[in-house]
Amino acid sequence: MNLMPGDITEPRFTLDDGIGYVYEAMAEHLIKRIADGELVPGEPLPCERRLAYQYGVALGTARHATRLLRFRGLVVTIRSKGSYVAKDALETAQIAASKVDIAQR
């Protein structure tokens, strides 16, 4: 994979090796990033290639995670423009993140 300017040499995020699909864990982590305000509504989501690099996963896994976020209404994708955090994603992400926190207790 070609490095992009400003990239780090190792994946930035690590996913729990728990039971389940990696794309679901990645989507849940992205939801948490939205809920925490790191990914801001109306702003572009990093491209799938960059997400794959940041998480140390295959491009198909990043695409699947993005597709799941789109299905949940947290991301809007515009052909040839990219994916953007949905305008009302913050409230939805905070609710989803709190459900994940409760389930993990």
C-alpha cells in the first residue's frame, strides 16, 4: 500500500480481537469517534483506503464498515465525492455508543 502524506508507519487504531466480524468492530469504533466529536457531522469521513490503513485492515473491510454506517444513517455517500458524516449523526452515534457501553458491562 502506498503511504499518503502525513501517514504513520503503523495502524493508528487497534480493534479488539473479540468474537464477531472485524468490519462491525471497526464500524462501532467509528461510531464512538463520531459520538466523541472526533468525526464531525457535515465533514468528510476519511476515504476508505485511509481508513483501511489507519485500522490495519483490508480495503474491503473498510468498505463494509462504511456501508454499515451508511445503512445506520450515520454516513452519507456522494458518488465521486466521498462519504460524509451525516448532519444528525452525533445524536444517533451517542445513543449507539451508550448502548455498546452498556452491553460491554
